[in-house]
Amino acid sequence: MAQRTYDERIAELQKKRDQLKEQEKALIKRQNAEERKKRTRRLIELGGIVESVLGRPTVDEDKIRFLNFLKKQENNGKFFTKAMNEKEPKNENNAEG
């Protein structure tokens, strides 16, 4: 078997490098898609929680009301942040039991 030249070896390594870069891109793309799906699920679940607390479907006007309510809570003492960052959430009127 003939020995490969330096140029051939370099070309082979460059080809492998390009293949690895493409594999990396594909993995990153899949990871980003998975993270988007998880985020979308969380947002949908939060919307469901809001509607269950309201006892009715939300309407467009509710978005700005909810945003203003949360901002007001934060301005008045970071109540929302404090509640969301508690180590163990309090179970008030737990729907499960």
C-alpha cells in the first residue's frame, strides 16, 4: 500500500473536521429545538394555571392586566419574586387533594 502524501493526510483531516463541525451544528440545532419545546410547554402550563385560577378563559385584555399586576407586586415589595423563589411552595387550596 502506497503511503499517503502530506497533502492527502491534511485533506482527510480537514474533511473529518468539517464533518465534526456539521455534527456539532446538528446537535446544537436539536438541543435548541428541545429547549424551545420545553419552554413552550411551560408557557402553556402557566396559561392553564392562570385560567384555572380565574375560572374562565383568558382574553387579550387579560395579558396587560396580568403584566401590570405582576409589575405592581414587584414594585410593592417583590412579592411575586419572593413567592416564586420560596424553597417549598405553599399548598393553598391544592387541587390534587
